[in-house]
Amino acid sequence: MKYYKDKALTIEVKTLDFGIVPAGEPRKFEFFVQNNTKAWIRELKFKVEHTEVRVIEAPTELEANQMGVLIVEWNPSVTLKEGLCAPIYVDGKELWRKVR
């Protein structure tokens, strides 16, 4: 899986950058996910390892090279001077088609 800031899939990100959000003011962020494998991936589950960040919307399956939208929300309890960057993890089942 690859993650991008833009729908054109030109600005790849390794961690999700949420910048600075004032405490108590939840904000949604949109990222784009690309299945960069040749497999069909099903039962996708995305997780951000931060207690104040939750996945709002995510694809549950992606065909090979297909793109999907990932929406996450950060509801900070304190305002961070340098913002927040958090890793994202994905789990799913790969299904491979037999080539004839």
C-alpha cells in the first residue's frame, strides 16, 4: 500500500501529517491509498497508532493498482506547537488470480 496527499498520486507520504490543530477542534484529513501490488486485497483494516486519531472512512478492498480514499479525524486534547505526524498500518488478505 502506498499513501498520498493528492488524488493524482504524486505526493507520497510515509506517515500521516496532521499539522497543527487547536485543542478541542476536531479536523478531518483526506488521504489517498493505492494498492501497488498485483493482488486483490480484501478485508482491509486501517489503523492509526494515536489515541486521538480515528479512521472515519476507508476502503475495505482494493483491486490491483486501484486507489481509494482514506479519511481520518484528529481531535487533539492539547495544541502541539509542531503538529502531529502518525504512522498508519493496514491489514488485509491478498488474493492472487491465476494467470493463464
